[in-house]
Amino acid sequence: MSELNSSDTVKTAAKFIGIGMTKAYELFNTPGFPSFRVGKKLLVNHNDLIDWINKQIDLNRQENERIKH
């Protein structure tokens, strides 16, 4: 399978991010998180997950800078 087309399940995404399953399911059901369903299975494109994580890092940095000033 091509890396560009790979998708992560809730379990593999949770392991990749370093969070538990309960928090992962909350995340997958959060508006704005790039998850999708195939039947009953929740998935996220791996590259979209990485992009989402990087966006969260940037947002947190901006918020921290705003609080400092």
C-alpha cells in the first residue's frame, strides 16, 4: 500500500499520537478532525493526521505567544 493512500484506524492513530482509546474516539468524533467512516470503521488518512497534528502545534504556539504578551 502506498504511504500516500494509507489510513489509520482509531487504534493505530491513538498509538501514533500516544493517547488512549477513549481520547482517540473523542478526537475522531470532534468537528474539524479529518476522520471518515467506511461502514462502521472510523479511519483517518495518515497524511491528514500528520497535517492536523502540525496545525494543532501551530495553534498552541500562537496561543502561548498571545498569552505571554
